[in-house]
Amino acid sequence: MSGTAQRPTVGVVGLGIMGFSYARNLREAGFPVIGFDVAEAPLKALAELGGEAAASPKALAEKADVILIALASVDALKAACGGAEGMIHTIRPGTVVCEMGTFPMYAKTYVRDLFEPKGVPVLDCPVSGTGAQAAVRDLVVYASGDEAAAARIRPVFDGFARNTRYVGAFGAGIKLKFVANLLVTIHNLATAEALLMAEQSGLDLDMVFEAIRDGAGNSRMFEVRGPMMIKEQYQPATMKMDVYMKDLTLITEFARDVRTPTPLMNASVPFYVAALAAGRDADDTAALYAVLKEMTQKK
């Protein structure tokens, strides 16, 4: 390994909201970190944390022992892995690649089939948690694939996540993430609906938040997104509305593929679409509260 026996060098491909949180927390945990992004700002920020900025995914793979891929699109994923400046050209046997994104299964298998012939184990490892949770290591990793490889790099996961669950064969992680995101989708809207009812009835929302959080009606989305709704402050986003629309499509397609009815999910989608129609693409998904509140305004 290019790092110490206890601290392998971790490469992070994609330094957006999630990827940069992984990198920062890993640096704070003492790991050597090398990162790549097409934007200059996060590369500079990583360097200020003592990390190394790579000029390309190809350059990153030359040095990394464990690689976390945290990209926003399948096209970016394919370019970073198999493109002209992709990691496939320099990655070393024994490196462990973790595909962390919320992507369709074909994208996950693309990465696996590209790297495993090179002697590189590939894990499907989506995470449960928002950008705000990622910032404070309040994430759960759903690790799937080679169990021995997942166990071997567990200290890396512990550097940026609260817990890691090994959930089964390759692909089980993303399936579980679709299930989790279905609940997130519904609970986010339910939080907005409940808080608006409280506001319309004249209740103090800070009191409501503390009371509900202590009772049976609580959810993690209520805890995470409730304060944003109460403040009506939707930036900086922990999950941008337009990005989350990709997840809604993936959940819907997955449900169709496994022949599962999703009535509450289907009822939720129009409110997310309405947020986009209102120009809230870059707002946090907590902005569903604003969408519902607009429906109460007298014209």
C-alpha cells in the first residue's frame, strides 16, 4: 500500500457535497487522501486540508489503495473509469474500488466488469444519509460485493460513516438504497405536510419540532429536514431538488422492474415536480414545505 498499513491512501473521485465530506472526514481521521474533480474549488479546498489534488482519474488511480467513486451521472462515471483519462489505465491489482453512487444496476455492473479482470475487487456501496449528515459522519454504508474486501477496508468506511452494514452480494447495496430512498421521499413530504398543518393551526413550530421528535411521529427526515422547513432556509442544499429527481426516476423504474405497487411514492412525485416548476432546482428537497405553503396563500 502507498499509505501505512493502518492508513491506506484513499482516492475520492468526485468532490461534490458527498465526496468532499468523505475526503474531509478521512483527512481528519488521519488517512492520506487524493481527490479528483472537474471543478477547481474543491481540489483547492482538499489541498488546504492536507490532501492531494489529482490532475485526472488516471493520475489518482496510480496512487490510491482504496477508491471511492462519488459522481453525479453515469456519463461521468464511465469517463472516470474507462475514458481516455480513466482509472482503468493505471489502477493496480489489489486496489479496492467502491462505487458509492445512486445509479441503475447496469452502471454498477459496468464498473465491476471493467475493473475485476484487472484483479481489482469492486464493491457496490451506496450510503444512507444527506449531505448534512455526511458532514458530521452520520452516514450508514450499505456495502455489497466481496465480503472479505469489504471487511478489509472497513477502517476506511469508519473514517467517514457512523456505521457500515454488509448487506450481501454485489448489487444488494443499491437495491437497499432504493428502498431507503422510497421512505426518504415519502417522509420528507410527510414532514412538510405535518409542519404546515401545525403552522396553519397557530402552533409554535419550534415547540412542535421538539414534541414530535420525542414521540411516535418522529422520523430521521423530520429531524434532518424539519429545522430547514421551520427556518424556510433551503440553501445550501444537502440534496438539491434537481439531483433528487434522478433518484425518484430510479426508484420508480426499480419498483416497476420488481413489480411492486408504490401508491405513496407515486402520490409524492408531483410535489417534487412542482418544486422544479417553481424554479427550486438548486434548493434542498426540504423546499417541499414552500411548495405546500404556496398552496395555502390567498390569491
